[in-house]
Amino acid sequence: MIIIGVDPGYDKFGVAVVDNQSGGDELLYSGCIRTSAKTTFSERLLSIGKEFQTLIDKFKPQALAIEKLFFTTNQKTAMGVSEAKGMATYIAMANGLKVFEFTPLQMKMAIVGYGKAEKSQVSKMIPFLIKNWKTIDKKKVEDDEFDAIGMALTGLATYRGLAK
């Protein structure tokens, strides 16, 4: 199965594509789709949507694993992130992808084994879970990118559990 993981946002939209068809979890792609604060919010969503669709067309995933949102502070940010999440979910469903939603706690539990793990613990564990990590020419990986990889790996673990 190929799965696309997303850490939704409109400034930085973390995306990762993971494949487990060859006997281990391989990272095919990861990065952040960035938008400019100088453009309108609608233009930012359009830009993210186009790049997200391009990744779906290129990698042909069967599922999307996306962060289930919860916010306790900035409502303005929460609304924009919710819209970015909705846009990604729509595009995934329109392309026939199965959609998995996970809370950060669920992702941390799947990756680290402890739901209240720190982000640094997640970023330290992910290279051990990706079999081709050492062969990837990686620049500094950002938190949003690690979160997207974590979502994709959590989706694969869930899928494997459902397939049994």
C-alpha cells in the first residue's frame, strides 16, 4: 500500500508518501507545501490543493492519513487549518482514497509507543521506522514534515491491523 500522510496547515502543509509494498516502510517523498502570507487565503488553498493533487497523481496512493484537529488557543488559525484539512480530505476522497484520521496522541502512540511523547522523540524514532532513511538525501526535516511522515506510518500500521 502507498499512503500519503498530511499535517494540515496553510503556511506550511506537511506531506509524506510512504510505501510498504517491498517488505518494509519506504519513504517515497516528504516535504512542506509553502504558501505566501502576501496572497489571499483562497489563493493559498488553491496553491496547496494543486500541489497536493500533483502528488496524488504522481504517487497514486490508496489512502490518506491526516491529523484530526483539536485547538485550544488561536481560533483564527484553527479555522484556516480546518479549511486546509477539509480541502485535502475532499481531494483525497475525489480521487478514491480511503481516509484515516488520527489525533497527535494516536500518532505518537504508534511511532514512539507513548501518546504524550515530545516532538523530538517522534523525530528521533522515524528514521528507525523508514527502511530507506539512510539512502535518502535529506536536508533538515521540519516538524510538519516529520508529523506527515508519522501520520503516513500510523496509517500503514492501522491498515496492516485491519488487513489481519
